[in-house]
Amino acid sequence: MLYRDGEMAGFIFVFPNVAGALRATRGRLFPFGFIRLLWARARTDRVDINGAGIIERHQGAGANALLYSELFKVVTAKPQFRHAEAVQIDEKNARMISDLATMGVQVYKRHRVYRKPL
């Protein structure tokens, strides 16, 4: 989390990717699925970046650059992580897509929301 003058200005959610272990356990944690998840969490070489946000009044002041800089420091501090994936970014989120393009992120997925009145 990012704070300015004692109040939260932004956040970013990052966690180890354990998708393979979840598939292997078929979503069952008990009796021994949780052990496989803990093992996968400790040995995965991937992290997922699943959410980032900056409070509106702090946008455009470089807060996103601070978040990404700290993210880079934390992820590279652990030599096991070699890949990062930004997941579930709406294709209409122009600011985040622009930030990712500036950092040289390769986009290979598009997330769209379709609406239909019922």
C-alpha cells in the first residue's frame, strides 16, 4: 500500500501463482490439498498482479510509478520469481495499459465485459 500524509493513496495486489496446484487438487483443500498449495506457493516461479489502484486525487502525481518501483524491488528480491503476469485488466483501462506498455509488458490477453439488458 502507498500512503501520503497518513492516508492511503494507492495499493497493488501481488501473490504467488498456485493455479497448477489448484487444478491438481481439484479445488479440494482437505484432507491433503492444502499441503500441495503450500508446497506450490513456496516453489512457484510466477507471481500474479491482480489489482492496482490509485485514489483519484492522487492520480497523475507519480503514485503509480512508486507502486511499480516497489513491486519490482520486492519481486526481484526473491530469486525464485522469474515471471509476472498482470491478470484481469479491462481493455478499457487506458491508464494501466499505458503504464504496462511503458514498462515493456507484453500483452497477450484481453479482458472484456459484455452487457446485455435482460
